[in-house]
Amino acid sequence: MKHTKIIHLLASQQSVDRVSVKGWLRTRRDSKGFSFLEVNDGSCLRNIQVIADENLGNYPTVKQLLTGSALAVSGKLVASSGSNQSWEIQAQEIAVISSAPDSYPLQKKRHSDEFLRTIAHLRPRTNKDRNVSGMRRRTCWFSVSSVQWSVKIRRCGAFSAVDSCRGRS
């Protein structure tokens, strides 16, 4: 099954019977009989909540997962009863692609720029770096598209009268 980006799931208008998401575990909270996992794939800043029931075959493994573990989650997209999110995934299967070690440096809390410089290979996983990268991408797109728009106008002759007055042809 092809996986869906979280940004598309969060923008969904209706529940979906079968979805698949791949991403990194941002946080895990355990409760009696189930766990809440927040997963992010980098497609947006928001996480999607996954509910892992104790009836999963690998639930003991899920309870041992740490922040930064890579997961593949399959389940049902349903409306959330929580106040901060509109959708959540009720997991039917959770595959652990890679477990994070106990020494994984990124946690849910904010980190200083000095600390992030020491772990440059993990910096793209932080919200701050994703925001800056997104702003840079949109700025580059705007500057390139505005130059292309200007070239198209010149080619179609919209500026031919102005250019001829200035001695250009």
C-alpha cells in the first residue's frame, strides 16, 4: 500500500478506512491498554496522533519506542475526540523501520542553536529548520517565477512601446 503524506490526511474531509503513513516518532504517551504516538513525516509542521491498542501484535515493542524512531503505520483515519486535532489514526499495524537509541539527542523540548550545531545531521528534523527551509523555498520560487513572468511579457511585446522609446528594440 502506498503511504499518504500527513499534510493530506490532516486536510481530509472524511474518514478513510485504510491509510498508511511513514514518519518519525515525535512523542509517545502510554495509558492503560493503549498508547498515543505522535508521528511526523516532514510534509508539514503538525503531527498526526496514532492510537496503538494493546491488541496489536507488537504492542510490547511499541511501548519501548523512543523519540526519533522511524515507523510505518497502517490503520483507519477517524475523527478525533481530542480538542487540538481533527483527525487521528487508529493503528491496525505498526512496523518499526528503525529504533532510536537511548542517546538520541532530539527531544520534544526546544533546543538552542548552539546545541543544534553539534548535531547538524539531525537539524532538518527540527521545526525551526523546516520553517526556515520552507521560507527559503518560497522566496526562491517567487523570485524565479517573477523573473520568468517578466521575460514572458517582454517576449509577447507588452513592453515594445516602452522599450522603443528608450532606444531598445
